[in-house]
Amino acid sequence: MSLDTSPDAVPSERPRAGRQRVGNLDAVWLSFNVVIRQLTSRGRIIALTSLALVATVAGFALGRADADLEAAVRLVSALGFAVVIPVVALVFGGAAIGDLREDKTLVYLWLRPIGRWPIVVGAFLAAVALTAPITLVPVVAAAVLTGAGGGIVAATVLAGLVAVVAYCALFTLLGVWLKRFIVWGLAYILIWEGFIALGGAGVARFAIRKYTRSIIVDRTGVDLDLADFSTTTGVIVPLAVSVVALVLASWRLGRQDID
Amino acid sequence: MTNSPPNQPVPASTPTDLQATRPPVQISTTNSLPTQLPTQPPTTLPPPTLADAAPTADQTGPLTGMIAVNDVSKFFGSVVAVSDVRFAIDSGVTALLGPNGAGKSTLFRMMCGLTPTSRGTIEVLGADPRTDRNVRGRISLVAQQDALFDHLDALGMVTVSARSHGMDRPVEVARRALETVELSDVGAKPVGQFSKGMRQRAKVACALVNDPDVLIMDEPLTGLDPVQRRNMIALFHQLGDEGRCVLVSSHVLEEVARLGSRVLVIAQGRLIASGDYHELRSLMDDRPLRIRLGADNPRRLATALVGRGLVTALSLEAQHVVVDTLDADAIGRQLAPLALELGVRLTEVSPLDDDLESVFRYLVEGR
């Protein structure tokens, strides 16, 4: 069935508006700007900042109690790296692409003459740009307020940066891949990292938390279970995982159905 | 926006065209009150139909055109959303008509590469939009869903669209697009606070910024007031006359009447008819119509209608009579004088099957 398939009907040469090929960096910047505005809502920022401030308050309380370095490291690790950073990264990382897909606005980036990876990288950077200040400032403040010294502040900054990047990348992938990214992300944080990965060194290798704990332990000399990697390993492996997650997210974005 | 003449008629040259599947009929102007259909979900394959879109022997090769849809099907699990659809269209305005759930949006999504076909191929401007980055820059989609970046104002929203297409002077391009859809004076109000009609126009503006060769619009007239509809339809014709392929879907027959003479009719995932709108209209007007006439003396009125040969069947009830007629025009002309002559007071004249669903049922099943 054909309404009009004659060669004469091929598009005529009409004057066309000027345009340039969208460069990858331009596309990253565009995606970053679109996503960061979509992610930034007052309620979300207030709720997540409140959560992060719990770590600060706990650090302050610990400092008032003259706790030792080990107690300070355990606090930062258990609250900052096990709860605050992963949860905030889940909300922003998962929503970076996931929200666009859910509210059907992803088509405004997808159906464009741009590659898939710049969309993903821009969204990931937007998630990092929001997660980092909301989590790192309170968690580092907690480390400072413990008054423990012993390099805990520098270790917290380094491990925090690694954690933010790794969790944001992982959850960006989750947001691209799964509709219920929050549920699956919480399952990863609470069940996998919080329970299963504590069962042994072999399983713990597949948890980001092991690497961030390792950085703190390696830098402070405090002895914690399941934290026996060097700082170098603790940095490189999560960053490598981040790259793989972003590559997978880009691959997936190019192949999934868009509403 | 200026109006323009309708596009040239399309030759009805295949057994699947309307002219070939039905005898020539007279055109009535009274049977013109189709309404919106209830939503119906995608369905499993219906039995073969009168106007089935299967290609004939000389049409088995791949079709070509600005949009070429070759034997395309789309399955969602066991549900068939689109089944063996085959057509090709070129520049000008083409209307895709079908009830809700017919598969229009799925077809559009496949044309834009947003979802892959389960079977068959779709080429837009000779390439697969799902994989060809350059072609994506020459297509625009006005999606059915009401999705915009709600925190942005109209200029910001359309500028994002222009930037994402790599347009030179994106802000200027966005301003022009907003002027085209008459949204240039909305200020800094976020699009999230726009009315439905304004949001629709903002979506169209986003679709215009890249100077597209192929413009696919899914129910773009929804939510527009009559003046905006008229202006928008005039814009579509102007875009078509400029050599673009403009494909517009609707489930409202009267919209299609104004969109252009080329029509594709889809129902239950199948392309059931294609061709000239006027032929479709004639075909619809040729089908038997059922009308309910309320009267204080329906028996007397029914007797007179039968006596004048205006009805083919009737059923009499207490306060009204339901009649079947092949000539709605004649009923329309003669009913009031007849009632006056008989001294019967008319209380109701309601077409019972004058909606798209009954039209599609007639086209597909012949009843």
C-alpha cells in the first residue's frame, strides 16, 4: 500500500536552517544542564540534606564524648559511607535518567542527533554535582567534629569522593536499566552491602563499601573488618567500576524503548 | 500562519484502497457528527478484513518514500500492537486515523526509532532512525504524552530543543518557533503552569526548531481551542507544501477532514484502509445509519417514514422509534416538515452509531 512513492516525491531541496554537528562535549553539557534542573527540587534537597546532617550531629556528639580514633572511623564508615552517601547517590543517580524516562521527557534528548554516552555522562555528572556537596560537606564535618585527628579528615575526603563517583555511576546505570531503581538500589545498599557482603571477604569484593572502608582504614591505621585493600586499590577499583557502569548505561540507553 | 490548498489526491490503485474495496457512493453532508471513541487496549490479531492491508503480488518488494513502512509488526509479549502494516508516504500532509489503542502511537514510536520493530522494517529518509544519528536530526516528533521540562519557560524549553539539534543561533530559532505557534508573548511563566493547549503548542514549537524534513505528530490538536486548531492545521499544510513529510494522527474524524486528503486508517493494529479522505467519507456516508427519533406519537411518525420509503428497518418503543436508513440526508430534510404535517411533536433526533467506532466496525467487518 503506497500513497505516493514516485521518485518525484523525494524531498525537494528547500532552503535549510543553519546547524552544526552537536559535539560530544556540547551534548554532555546540554544533558548536564537539563538533568541538574530536573533533579533539583526543594523538597528533595531539604530531605536529603537533613539525612546527611544526621552524620554531622553524630560526629559532634562523639567529639563531645572524647571518643577515640577507632570510634570516629566506625562512625564515619557506618553512617557516612554505609547510609548517607549511597542513599543520596541513589536518589540523584537513579533519577538522573530514570526520572526523565518516567516523566517521558527523555525523548527530548534521545531523539536528537547526539550520541548516547554524552547523555549518560551528562546525567551522571549532574548527579555527582548534587550528591557531592550534599553528602561530603556533612560527612567531612562529622569527621572534623569527632576531633579524632589521625588523618581521618583527609581519608574521609578521599573515600567520600570515590564513593560519590562510584555510587552515582552505579545508580545511573540502575536508573537507565530498571524502572524501580529506588527499590533495587535500596536492596543493594541495605541487603547486599549491609548484610550479604558482610558475610565474607569474597563476597565483600563486590561491594563498593569495602573499598571506601579500605581507604579510611589504610589512611588511619584503624583496624576494621573487611577493609584490607590498599588505598590505591580502594580508589582504582571503584573508579573502574564507574567507567564500566557508564559504558553499560550508554549501551543500554541506545537499545531500550523510549516512551 | 496561513492556510493553503489541500494536497493532491492520491491515486487509488491497489485492491486495498478504498475506491477498490467499495462501490462509488454519494457524499452526504449531514452525517458529520463523529465523536471520540472510548479507549480500547491493544488487541490480538483480528480475522482478515475486507480492506486488509496485505500487499498484492506486484507490491511485495520494499516500498520507498520519505517514510517507508514495510510489513511492520510490533508485539508486546503476546499482545499484537501493530500487525503487518505496509505503506509509504512522501511530502505533504497525511493523516493517520484510528481509535485509541489502534496502534498509532506505537507506529509513530517505531518510525522515530524509539522502539524497534518486532518484524519488518521502517526507513525514514532512507535510513533507520533508531541507529542513524544524522536522520534523527531531520525528524521531529510531537509525542502524545504531555511531557515537557516543566521548570523551564517556553523560550528555555524550545531553546534546549534547538541546542540539542545543533542549530545556529538557538535562541533566535526558538523565538521564531514560538512566534509560529503564537506563544511568543508568554513571558517567563514555566511551561509547567501552561494550559493544555499552550503545552501542545510548546511541543509543536520544539518540533519545529530543527527545520525537520519529517514531522510526526501524535494527536497534536488535543486541547487546542477551535481557533488554535484552525491555525495549527494551516501550519501543517504550510509545512507540507514546503516539501516536508507531515504525518498527523487523530481519532477525531472531523480533524482528519481538515488535515488533508490523504488518510491512513488503522484499527486493531492493522492498516485497514488508505487513500483519499473524500472516498473514506463517501464510504462512511454510504453505510446504514441508525437514528433514534423521540416523539409524542412515535407510531404515527414511524408509519409515515415507512410510507415514504425513508427507512429500511425500525423498532418502536413507548416514546421513540429507532430507524435504520441509507439516506440520512433525506431524513434530515423531510423529518421536520413531516412531523409538522402529522401533528407529531419531535423530542429527540439522535444518531446512534455516528462515531468512529461504528465507522471502523463498518470498514473492518462490514457491519
